Amino acid sequence: MQDSQNHLKEFLVALSRANVEFVVCGGVASILHGVPRITFDLDISVKWSGDNLRRLINCMESLSLKPKVPIPPESLIEPQVVKMMIEEKGALCIYLSGLR
């Protein structure tokens, strides 16, 4: 458990240092508000702008994170790709792998 907490903290610190505009959601947000619970993942919501997404992608690359969907992270900046993922694939969020 301690190891996963360090990875979550490492990612949050990297996002903050890179000036990525994001909010923490889900279980970690509950913990930060004092609700005792166990969680092993990190849910964030990011501002969906080109510059902010580039900063997010740079953070992902620096920590060797990869999307679980079979597309390169740079595709998130392409509006037509995002539109297709939402309309044709029913995407509600993008999951990352590598952060344990």
C-alpha cells in the first residue's frame, strides 16, 4: 500500500510542478477531505485545452505512463479523435496504466 501511495504522490507532484490544471476526484479526493477509506488508484479531471494536455502528456511520458486505450497520448489533443472516441466508442474517460 505504501508503494502505491508514493506513486500517486509522485504523479500529483509532477502534475503540479508542470502547471497542469487538474482536480483530484474519487477516492483520493475523499481521503483528502478526511473520509477514511482505501484506494489504489487516482482519478483526476484535467482542463481540456491543447497547452494543458501537452503538459499532461509530458508528465505521463516522464513517469512512463501509457493510456490503456490503443492510441498515442498525443491523440487527446486532436478534437476529431476525441469526438470519435466519445460518439463511436462511448468513452467517458481515459484510463492510464503504469501508475500502481
